[in-house]
Amino acid sequence: MSKTIKLTNHGKKVYDFQVTIRDWTRDSIGTKIYAEQGTMPNSNANWIRVNETIVRILPGQDLQMTIQMEIPAGNVGDFTSNSMFFLTQINAERQQTNHPSIGIQINYEFGVQIFHNPVGAKKGEVIFKNLSYLENKETGKRQIRVDFENNGHLHKSGQIRFEMTNTENGRDYKLNELAFAIMPLGKQYQLIDIPKELEAGKFHLVALLDAGAGYELNIAEKKIDVGF
């Protein structure tokens, strides 16, 4: 199978890029961790083929690049496999500053996530494992911690929404949405700050986890005492 990506140079400079393929996974807070090609358990990096290792894009040029995946015959497992296609600029120029001994060099890098989902992969769900309130009087921070896990064999992404109701005066608050992406059988936790203007008191906290179409909305609730 193959996919085509389009690169467009809207500038007036020539850009040269190095093409590389790397492995990646996510840690307990969802941050990507990279590794050499073909070294991680769920890697498909060695299936990827590209015709170019160096790409030059001229000013005003549209360039089509084809990424091919050669899926091995036979059993490829029942988990999502993944890798990352990178274009890293190799001809960056030193930018002048007002100080003769200081210069800035800006290198552009673009990455494309590549997934393969086997037909027999267990779909599963993303579910809450814990919901808690944290506060630190020394730093003045009040936070919600949410722990969740992906019990399926597919990579998933979505949003978590938070609603808080003051049970003493009935006021409702919505916190910022939290975007997430999680690996197969992954476990994560995320922290979200409670706004400083939100008053202290007793609250009913509701968290709603939405992994997109085809997945059930997961809901967690908790009674919390917000300080300060």
C-alpha cells in the first residue's frame, strides 16, 4: 500500500531535507519517545519504503512524495504498529542578530505518523481509572488529575472535558478541554489546572472522555472540596 504527501515551498529559498524513519511510543503523560528504526516492539519502520533520502524543494514548487508500506506476508500480530516519517532541513542558514557574536540557526522538521491496524486487532475502549483533586498551597496550584487507560490493541486519540458545579451556590464551570493520544494497552495520567478565579467550596466534578465515533462516552464523577 502507499500514500502520497504534498510538500509546497511558498518561500523564496531552496530547502533541502533529510528523509528518515524512526520508532516512537508514548510515556505515562502522553509525550512521544523516539528510538532508532526497528528497535521498538510495535515498530513497522522496516516496512516503510521511500524513493528519496534527500529532498530538494525549489521556491514555488509543489513536490509529491510517495510513502510505501510493504506489509509482510503471514501473521503481523493483532496490535497497531507504528513509526514516524521525518523530513529534517539540512541547509539552514545562520540568521543575523544585533550582536556580532550571537547567531540563530533555524532548522525545520516535519513528521508524519504512520500506523498499520491489523484486521484482527481488539478495538477495546479508553476508560477512566481514577479522578482526584490536588492542591499545593506553596505554589498556589489547584489541579485535577485524571488517570485513564486504553484496554484495546489500537492507538486512540480524543478529548476529555471537565465540568464543575458548586453544590453550595449552584454555579457551573467548564475547564479547558484536554486532548490525548494513547498507545495500545497504554496507561496515562494528565493534570489540568483549576482557574484562579474559581472560588473555594464543595464541588461536584464530572469528567467526560470522548475517543471519537464508534466509542462509548466514558464518564467519571467525584465530590471534591476545593481550597484557597
